[in-house]
Amino acid sequence: MSIVESFIQRYEREYDFYDKVCRKAESLLDDLLSDAGIRAIVTSRAKSPTRLRDKLNQRNVSKNYKDEIDIYNDIADLAGLRIALYFPDSNFEVDRIIKEAFCLIEEEKKFPKEGAIRKTGNRINRFPGYVATHYRVTLKNNDGQKTIYHDAPIEIQVASVLMHAWSEVEHDLVYKPLSGDLSDEEYAILDEINGLVLSGEIALERLKHAGVMRSSKGNKPYSNQYELAASIIDIHGDLSRGDEASSHNLSNIGRVNVLLDILKTSNNNTPEKLRKIIEKVKGESSSDVPFAEKIISYVLDENPSLFPNLNKISDNVSDGKRYKNVTSSIQEGYYRDNFFKMYAELYELITNLARDKGKDPKNGVFRLTEVLPPPLLADYSRVRDVRNRIAHAKSVPLGEIIVTMRIIEEMKTELEQMINK
């Protein structure tokens, strides 16, 4: 039995395993892209054994596989995902999401390669051909419970919906011809269609911008996270024009769906009000913090009355999933409710102290450096970090919430003594 046939027999037994890996990765990416307000079609598939056999027989001519390990190392897409972007300029945020959610096996591959000359048949093409980014990754082990699925390599292909469609046509015609090699005329037509695809991608970006203009007209409230995400990018770009320090691509937006809930609850869910907030937070230095989280932190600092109501926000969200990691039990819900009530009381004390000292307490810890002594300021920063993580639907261990509540109680006692002096 040949090495190829031996591998195919083994792969047929493992097919369900790769199919499950695909479904896990697809579900994860689908949720993350939706949370970030990125319009895309995510699909996955385990490699068909029949197609895999044909591919291996073709590649074995030049690869000359010595054993099955050679094949595993050569074939990157036994488990494969495609992200077809409605709007190609979303690729910066998608890049960040993939690198945060998965473990990279190797550096991503960008197509076409820089400086490459594309030639098909007897002609040099005018257009670059396939424009995409491929990632080779594994599932990330976030909960410390590693399974066999975490070792399986996955290939993720990211391109526009138009480019994926052109790639399918080109691949099947060029690499799987049913009636001999293509003529130069057929290659020329494929090249022409590639040019139309690139023009179509420009049109898609214009369509996205037109949608932002439409949703902003009349200062209408945002109806979904996709409108909000596009508007954040547009407003940030407009405010950053000519400002080299902040004119970079906004590639770390974060969970826009959570932000939308809080904007609605705080009565800030319009382009006009969002623009005023972005004007105040866009200059904050750390690019590691998602921009949505900066906006949420500002809104919570300006609206301390929201703290006790955050549990109601999480109960009313449409998908019911984004807060599960912090409200998975009645006990956690109880402590979280009390945490926000205590935080509201703490914030009121800090505000009163700031007023006693003639300081403006707005915008949280950044302006409270002149109000709180260093030890209390450090404690407040720790408390505020826990508050932000809960509000941004991130996992916070119950033990950390309880410890932080004790810190709040100690801070309240010290602040009351400072105010009553």
C-alpha cells in the first residue's frame, strides 16, 4: 500500500475529529466577529478524503513523501475555515481577533507575495490574482483543560466575499480542468474578472461608508453593533485627520455589542453623543485596550448610577451569551450585584472628597491623582480594573470579586474619615 493510500485510510477514521475541530473554531469566530460588529460569512469544512487523495497524488510527484508525518506537515488545511468579509477594510480587526483567540503555529501568509509576477499560460497578468491572508493556528486553551482538539492545526483564510468567489472559479478551472489546459484567452478573461473583483472591493468600501453616512443622518440611534462599529471607525478617522499620533488604523475596537447595550442604557446611543465621547477618549495612549472598552470606561465614570443596573443590562441582551462567564450561578450574580452597589457608594465618596478639595472628579482615575493619596489611588485602580472587566463581559473569578469588595469597604472607611476631618 502506498504512503498516500495509507494516509487516506487513517484520515477517513479521523475525519469526524477534524470536522468537530472546524465546528468549534467556526462557532468561536462567528461569535467574535459578530460581537465586534464585523459583517462576514464564516464557513468551515474538514478536507474531503476524495479531494485530499487527488491533492496528495499531485503533490507527491514533487514532494516525494517518505512517511505520513511528511504529509501532515505538508497539508495545512485538513481543518479549514474561511472568513468572507463584506467589507475588505475590516481585515485589520480580524487579524487582531484571530491572533487573540487562537495560537499561531507560524507567521501568517499574505497573498500575493510582495514583488511576485503572476504568469498564467503564456501571458503575464495585469492584476495580482488572489488577495488574502492565511493563518495556521490551533485552538487556544483558555480554561486549563486541554483536550485533543487543542493540538489540531487549522487553516483560516481571510478575504473579501468577492475574492473568495473568484478564487473558487479560478482554482477549479486552472487546477482541475475537465477538458485540458486553459487557453490564453481563458486566462485573460480570468485576469479581467480579477480586475473587476478588485474594483468591486473598492465599491464595497464605498458602500460601507455610504451606510455610515445614512445611519448618521438625522442623528438616529444605532440599531445594531454593525452600524455602531462602522460609525466608530468613521468618527475616529475624521477626528484623527491630520493628527499623526492617532491617525493609525483603528484595529482594536473590541466588543461593540456590549458597548451598544451600555450606550442605550446611558442615553448616549446617537452619532452626535458618541462623537463627543470619542473626542475625549481617542487620545488615551494604550492601544492594547480595545477602543470600545475605553468608551465604556468613560461612560461608566460619567454615569455612576449605571453601576447597580448593569445586571439588568446583561439580562436583557439579545444573545444571552456575552455575560455568561460572570453570571453563571446565583452566587456570582449576588456578589456582582453587591459589587456594583458598593462601587457606586465608593465613587460618590471619591466625588465628595474631590469637591471638598475643589477638584473636578470627572473622567475617573486620570483626574483623581490630585485627590487620592498614592496608596488609595493604587487600590482604586485595582477596583476600577475589576469593574471594567465585569462591565466588558470578561471572566472575573468569584474570589477576585469578593477580595475587591473587601478593598472597597476599607477604602470607604478611609475616605469617610478624610471627608469628616
